[in-house]
Amino acid sequence: MDKKSILQALEKLKKDSKKRNFSQSVDLIVTLKDLNLKNPDDQVDFFVNLQHPINKKMKVCALVGTELANECRKVCDETIESSQFPSFKEKRKAKALARKYDFFIAQGSLMAQVASTFGQTLGPRGKMPNPKVGAIIAANPQIKPLYEKLQHTVHLVAKKEPVVHVMVGKEDQPVDDLVENLLYTYDQLVHHLPKEKNNINDVFIKFTMSKPVKL
């Protein structure tokens, strides 16, 4: 995978795709091989801080106590205080919350409560507050920098099926930004695989509504 092949694939996607009334996402799809996904060491589960924003606002919800609530409200898209947690025991309400937000951050001292209240809903969706991306917070100064970081952070996951599918930008972004995001994400994935490129089967890119183009 190199810059030339990505440019050619993006050009083909733009040529073959019907005009939509919205800016389509640009997705990287990588199929993997020679991995035993029942072995945690072979699973893919990490975050990439992209070189360029992806022209999509990442919505962030904070799950915190009273002491952090005011600061979180200044920064995050929604703040839920611990006193409100019991109302989310209702599965329908918890699922609606999970669909609404891209990332959840939580106060470290409340993680046991967060897990018991939201774990069954957020866990299967890969949205539990994750220390790998710094989403477990302890103090106010962490909140704004974390929120800004999450605006160009993506989650790469392959735990059940040997496929990584991740959005790296939008079709109306500068082509060079898309190329750099694609290359950087691919390189990060390769370095996280036990046999690196030997675990890569095929690589594709696609728009939201297009067929994949193989690289």
C-alpha cells in the first residue's frame, strides 16, 4: 500500500460513485489472516490518533460525579452525573445513549458504577470508557485536551471476525489529508499485528455508499 495506489483508488471511487446529497465517509477495510482471534494476543483493539481531523464531529458523553460535572458540561456534548446512573438501568434508554455518542469518558473513581450500569450496553459496542485513549479522567484540566484529541481519534477493532473497518475521513477533504490518514492508519495496524504484514490479507477503501476498491 503506497500513496500512488491510494490516489488511484480514490480517483476511481470518485469517478464511479453517484453524487450524494451528503459528504460520504472514506473507510479503510483490511482483511486479516493467520490469526487466532480466540487468543487475546491476536486480537486487534487499539486507538489511532489520526494525522488530520476526519471532518466529522465526534460526540462525547461524560459519566462523572458532581465534582467534575460543571467542567464537563463546558466541554462535552452531554454530561451525566452519577446520581442519574440508575435511570439508565432501563435498557432502551441506555441503548439510545450508546447510539448517540461516539466516545464515553468517565471519572476513574466511578468506574465500578459505570461498568455495572452501562457495561452491558457500551461493552459490546466497544464504547466503554477506555484507558487506552485516556478516557478515564481524574481532574478538570484533562477534559478539554481529551475532548480535542478524541475529535481525530478512531478505534480499530477485530475481535470476532478477521476484518478491520474504520472511517479515516470524508470525501470532500483534501486528498493529501486522506492519503496521510489512510497510510498512517494502515501502518499503525501493521505494527500491532503479531506477524505484521504477513497477517494482512487484502486492503480496500470505500465511500459510505460505494463498492470497495481493492488496493
